Amino acid sequence: MEQIKSSILLIDDHPMLRNGIKQLIHTVNYFEIVGETGSGIEGIKLAEELDPDIILLDINIHDVNGLDILRVLREKNISSRIIMFTVSNAKEDIITALKIGADGYLLKDMEPEDFIKALQDISIGKVIMDDAISHIILNYMRHGDEPTTKPIHDVSLLTPREHEIFHLLVQGLSNKLIAKDLDIVESTVKVHIKSIFKKLNFKSRMEMTVWYLQSKE
């Protein structure tokens, strides 16, 4: 049986790095690059047009800051897993990315085999963070500043089908695995996920999963 590939969009303004990533990804059969660009503005358009499984997004892009691109994509309820892939290990960038909806944060100096392993984990629904910065992320999750007004996450707003998908999402299942589990097409899953994010006021799977686990404590 042919393995279903995860589609990837690269948004990075360094052509040599994009070429290197493409060559590396082409060494395995799990992924396919469906688009690439060095422009943030074009990246937003491609994300909407291609609706990829994974978006690898740099922070330092010449025309639009990567964090601003992330913010726009989440405002548009893009259901892709958005992974920041950058040289920046600044605490402010890491925390901001998490706050506005990143599903993971990887540093560009990681070993190639670790990068491929991270992509494989991302494709099956795991939340990914670089080991070098994981302590910053975990500390923020545990001790971050609490907002004065907490957003309302009312799961009773979900339809029965959305409830099913919500519980599969917080278990870490990818869109493809959810579609297979529920015997529906992946495009339908993506529509439901966008609705779930909007109804429950979540920006990313990471944010939703952390909230769900904390609510069960």
C-alpha cells in the first residue's frame, strides 16, 4: 500500500537553504514540497491556495516578518501545522511565536537526521520544539503571565462531528489520520478544524492540546 505523503510549503528568503531543505526532504518518501517562496506576501497566498499539511516558516524574511506572517495565517484560520524554522533562539521570538499560534519551533543548526525525525513527528501530530529551546517553552507554559481576561473555550459549541475531531486532535492525530479514522476525506477534516479553532478561540493545535491536558488535571 502506497504511503500517503505530507505536503510541505517553504517560506524562507534564503534560496540556498531552501534548496538544501528540498534535497534533504527528497531523500525520504514521507514528504513532498508543494511550494516555496522567499516572499512573505507570496507565502501567505500560497498557504491559502495550497493548504499544505506543514508550513516551514522563517522569522527573518525581508519583506514581511515571519511572526507577522504567522499571525495573518492564524487569523485566516489556516489549518496547516506551522513550524517556525529559524536561527533565532531569542526568548521573545519563541514566546511570541507560541502565543500567536506556532505548532513548533526548530533551529536551523539542528542535525539533518534530527530535522527529518522532527518532520516525521510533526506529520503524525506531535508538537515539536528544538531541544535547545524546550526549557524556555516549558517554563512559559508552566509559569507564563496569565491574561487578565481568559478566552472562553466552550466545547459545548461543537457539533457531534466536531467533538469527534476535537478529541482526535488533542490525542495528536494528523489530518490524514483523522480522515482515515472517521472514514471521511481530508478536506472535510480541515473545514471542521477551522470551525473548531474559531468556536473555541484557539490559534493552534499546541495551544488547544495544552489547554485540554491542563483542564484534565
